[in-house]
Amino acid sequence: MEILIDILIAVPLIIGVVFTVVTAVGLLRFPDPYTRAHAASKSATVGVLGILIAVFLHFWLVEGHFNPRILLGIAFLFITAPVGGHMMARAAYFAGVKPTPLTVKDELKEEIERQAGK
């Protein structure tokens, strides 16, 4: 039974670490702040989620302590991290940071122009 518990804790921990490493690689490799914000908000959220689930399972199954605060932390993270990444990318856009030339379509520019035309 102990091996099953260890595997149950190790799987989300390994998934979390892999997603966190992918986040770090994305932050280094992506060309502009918009794609970096995407990497930081999406994959980092999943990475921290995996680690927090592993911590929750460890305390619950090994230590015998059910900690709902970790579950609240997971919920708070899922609510705030994508919104924060979106707001940082929007602030960069309105500050005049140009996207990479590889960008195919600028939907926000079209929406701003449409709103200004009203």
C-alpha cells in the first residue's frame, strides 16, 4: 500500500516539475512578451497545480492531515494566474510593445480600431 501511495504522490509531482521546466524553456525561447506571458500563465499554472496536488496528497495520505487550505490555494491559483497573465500582456500591448513579426493576426488592434470608429 505504501508503494501505491508513493506512486500516487510522485505522478502529479513529476507532471508539475515537467510543466515548470517547460515554462522556463518557454520563457527563454519565445520571441516576444505576449508568447512569454502565455507560457508563464498557462503551463506554470499546471506545473504548480501538479506540485500542490502532490503536497496535498502527501499530507493527507502519509501524514494523515487533511488540509483544505491547499485546495483553496489551487482554486485561487486557477482563478488568478490566467487573469494576471492576460492583464500583463494587455498592459504591454497598450504600452506599445510590438509583437514579433511572426505574429499572423492582431485581433486587439482590429477591435480598438472598430471601437474608435463608433
